[in-house]
Amino acid sequence: MTFDIILGPSVEAEIEEAYAWIAKCAPQAAAAWYNGRIDAMQSMAEMPERCPLAPESRTFGREIRQLLYGNYRILFTVEATAVHVAHVRHGARRPLRPPRRRRR
């Protein structure tokens, strides 16, 4: 079975931000990272469950997986025949947390 790869609304902006950050110090490395992440993401089309659960799984109470790519974590969920990529985050950043609810 091959899964469709679906990018969430913020993913392209996060990829561009990561590319710009890497390019400040190493333009060639940034280009290699940018092009290589396409292959990395496409690899999730085959057996996405091979990727471990992300720390966010406990916090959000659902299966969120991560694919490590360089210093970045590609966070995604698997639903039916699709892999939904939610975020691309630097590995040094703190895990995501749900938004706080406002008290009334």
C-alpha cells in the first residue's frame, strides 16, 4: 500500500524558514537539505508506521509520528491511506503543546 503525502497549511512556510536559517551559514548545505527533504517526505509513502511516535503523542493524546531528517523533525499523522504532515521543526525546539484554554 502506498500512502498519499498531504502537507498541512504551515508546512511550506516552516520548510522555507528552515531553508533560510541553514542558508545563512551554509548556502550549499541549505540547497542539499531542501532538495533532500523531498525524498525524506516521499519515503513516508511506504510504511510510515516505521517512524517512532513523537513526544507530542502523549501531550495531544493521539498518534503523532516523527521522521528525523538532519536536525529537523517532520511531525505527521497516519489516517487511512494518507500521511498528514503537520510540522517541520528543528530538533532543539521544545515539543509542541496544545493551546492553553482561556479561563472565564
